[in-house]
Amino acid sequence: SSEVDPVSNRNLPQCEPVLCDTTCPLGYEYIMKDGECCGECTQVACTIKLINNTVQVLKPGDIWKPKDNPCSYYKCEEIEDQLVSVTVVRTCPAFDPED
């Protein structure tokens, strides 16, 4: 600080607490790290934004099938230490009237 100790003629330290931002986006969790003052947001789930602007949260390994679309499903996979949402769309074979 700019305040000086009259005996040592040195500036006095002024301490203030560090305020950590602990709010994380959906699908993330605030996790403390050893030896660090503040933690960080770590991804713990996949988020899938749907056409109607709703969000579906899936943990790794989870599969979600929308009721209104039986031909597709969503899953959350861990790929090289990252969580990735995967959309799987099943298509029917071409219709052959002879068959």
C-alpha cells in the first residue's frame, strides 16, 4: 500500500480476500484444486440444446431418446478427456415396392 511504517520506513502490505467466481455453466461443476486459491469449472456432463430451446443434460454414458422422435437418440461420450454429445439418427432403408 502507499501507507509507510514509520519505524522501518517500508510500505505496509494491505491484504484483501480473493473472491472466487464459483458459478459454472450448465454441465460444469466448480472443483477446487490442491494448492490453488480458487477452483475451476470442470465439465461433468454434456448439454444438448433442442429445437424448442430446451436443454437436456446427459452424464457420460447416458443415452436420451426423445419421445417425439423414435428415429434418433443422444448420448454423452468421453473422448480424450473431453465430454462430447453425440447425435445418432437412424434412417430406414429405401422403400422397395417389389420387396
